[in-house]
Amino acid sequence: MPIYLAVAQMLIAVVLIAVILLQVKGGGLGGIFGQPDGVYRTRRGIEKTLLRLTIVLAVIFVAMAMITVATA
């Protein structure tokens, strides 16, 4: 397995973990600043961006894992 694939996969994993930890369960980012729970609202701004970034990073991570297995 080429070393650059392993390094790239580790970097993607670290970024994916960080993005997941930035997402607050349930209330979104508004929950940090005192927004009441149980209020329905759509994802906007940074929450929507974090969700999309999480999906993209997860797909890239899985693709890198398949590439790594194929080259081994």
C-alpha cells in the first residue's frame, strides 16, 4: 500500500471526526446559545454546510478505503 494513500486516509479521518464533533446533537448550533429544544426549524447556514461536508467526507473516506484495499 502506498504511503500517500495511508496518510490521505488518516487526514480525512481526522477532519471527518472534527466535523462530526462540531455538530451538536438535537438542537443544532442554536442549542449552544440557549435556543429552546422542541422548536422545529430547518438547517441553515453553517449547520447545512457541516451536514453536507460530513456526507462528502464520509463518501471520500469510504472510497479511499476501497482504493487502499484494491492496491494492497
